[in-house]
Amino acid sequence: MTATNDTPDLEALFDSIAATTSAAVEPSTKPSTKQVAASSIASTGDSDELQDLFDSFSTAVPEQDKLAADGLLPEGMAADSDAWPKQEVVFNQIGQMARSLHDTICGLGYDKLLEKTVSAIPDAKDRLAYVANLTEQAACKVLNATDVAVPVVDDLNSSTNILANRWDLLFENKLSVVEFKALAEETRRFLRQDMQQKTAILHAQLTEIMMAQDFQDLTGQVIKKIGVLAQELEGGLMKVLLQVVPETKRTEEVESLMNGPVINAEGRNDVVVNQEQVDDLLESLGF
Amino acid sequence: MAADPKMRFLVVDDFSTMRRIVRNLLKELGFTNVDEAEDGAIALQKLQAGGFEFVVTDWNMPNMDGLTLLQTIRSTPHLKHLPVLMITAEAKKENIIAAAQAGASGYIVKPFTAGTLSEKLTKIFEKMGKA
């Protein structure tokens, strides 16, 4: 199996199927099954390989069928005479489904699309982790900035309040000349020193908050790429599904109470879109 | 707000950012005695240890979600009187109904404003005062 280094997973899958198959038959037939496996995979290019896998799988099934009929199955399986035909039916069905899925995928050229999207998913995971990381960093930066800024604002607020109260006293003629001189001096110092220093601190923190928004550009680009990927994957899988799955009833939406934020509430009446609706609903229920 | 500013809050959310925001908003409203827990299980441990008078919790969290936490609080004799305010992104009507039926004291959907939090807290305190 040297020619198949590009799809190790497929190979492993095949090996496991081959192992099960050969375990189910007599030792004498084992080499032939393995040979089919080895030769088919060794002689193939990348997508023919899949084809051969299914071919070998489907030929293996009748072989088991025959063995079952001849009573050559190993104990356990042979002992449970009812179970084996059922399993065989299931195997056959799975084989046919896989075959049909495979044909559809190849026939429509989706094998390449799926290959592309599958290889893109690990990349998408990394990108999403990057988004989570950047947004978290931004949130922390902003919260840190407000942690610094809020006490400064509070301080300015209380200082101006104290000075303003004393100026009020002056205007009510309740201050002596000495007190007035002291107030004028303190006010000047406040304006020259405290105000200057503290607004500089606030300015720096506001700049920090502004700069923390730089994630939006980066995450926006990354998210757009993942959006395109998801769309391609969805489109491809949807077409394959429509081809393969016979007219089945639509699967019901999974009912869950943990769905996270509603991304798109348009056309839905099972969700609320704002706090007002929450309050109205609760009120209508008598809470 | 008429409530005691020393009232001890437990803020439960799996995201540290949201815990920090809620903590800051509570501080703005004059409540500085705030502890945090990152999921329902840790919250329950802290609550069992006693000393808390108010719980603000998210819904969707690992280990123990907010609804289970709420139900557990309501079925535990020495905790069942605790006001529990849910702040969550879960916005399905059945979520809100489930929370109300489980005995939530209030329900806020994310994203929310400082005004909403203040309003809901006031409402809960009013009800507590009457009770």
C-alpha cells in the first residue's frame, strides 16, 4: 500500500474493514481478500482508490454470504444463526449507500470540492480560535482602560465639587479675604496641575480603548473567509444529500434550551429580540 | 436604590469579560461586595458556604448551567429564598418561560444595558421589600 500516502485515514478505514472481513472468514480465504485489498489500493490514483475500496467491499460481502451458507463462519457468529443474516442485510445496505454516495460525489465532481473543504476545516478552526483570542484581548484592554479611567473621573468630579462649593460660599459673601486668596490659589493649582495631569491620563485611556477596536478589521477578514468556506461546504453537502437521500421527511429541529445568541431573528416567532419583549412575555404569564 | 449597599452578590458566568462587566455595573450601582463563579457547580459550592444575598447568573455554562443552578437553589431549603437574576443570550420564548417557571427573579437578554440591569434590580428589591 505504498502508493496511497495521500489518504492515510482512508487506508486505515479500509484496513479495519478488511480485518473484520477476514476475521469473519476461514483462514484459507484470508489471503485472497487481502490481495484484493492490496492490489486494488496499490494500483490506484487518488479517487480510483475509493472506487476500488467499495468494489472490494461489495465483493467481500457475497463471499461471506457463501461462507455463511456453507456453515463456514466462525463460532459466535454461526452459533447465533438469526443474527448473521440481519447483519448481512445491514452490511449490504451500508455498502449500497456508500456506493451510491461515492458515485454521486464523483459523478458530480464534488469529491474535489469535499476534499478542498475538508482540508480547509482545520484551517477554519485555527482562524476561529484567532478571532476568539483577539476579541478577548480587546475586551480585556477596554476593561483595563476603564478600570484606570473611572477612578480618575470620580476624583476630578469630587475635586471640582469641593472647589465649586467654596466658590458658592464666596458668592454668598461668606468668605474672608484670606480664604478667598487661598481658594483662588487652590483653584489655579487645580486647573494647572490636577486637571492637566488627569485629562492627559483620560486621553491616554481613551486612545487605548480606540486602539483596542483594531481587532474588528482582522476578525472581519477572517470571519468573511470562514463564511465563504461554510457556504461552499453547505452547498456541496446539500447537493450530495439531495442526490443520495430519497424523499425523506425533514428532520425536526433539535429542541434545546441552550442555543446561544439568536443570530437572525427574522421570520421567527419563537424568539424575543429585545428586553421589552422579555418583559412583555413574563408579564403576560403573570410573573 | 433602597437595597443595602453591603449586599453580597455572586456573579456566575463562564466568560471572565462578562463577569467583569457585571461586577463593574454593580459597582456603579453602589454594590461593591461581589464575588464571582465561572459555572453553576462552583457557584453552588460558594452558595453552600453561605453569606450571599443575591445571585446573577448566565444560562449556558459548562459543568452546571444556569437553569440547573436556579432549580437547585430553589430546591435547597437554606438557599431557596435567594433572588436569582438571569442574564443570558438565550432568547427563545421557551427559555424565558422555563426560567420563570423555575423561579427566576428576573430575566435579562444579552446584549443588555446598564439601565436594564438597574431597572431589574430595583424591581426585584421592591418585590423583596413587599414580601
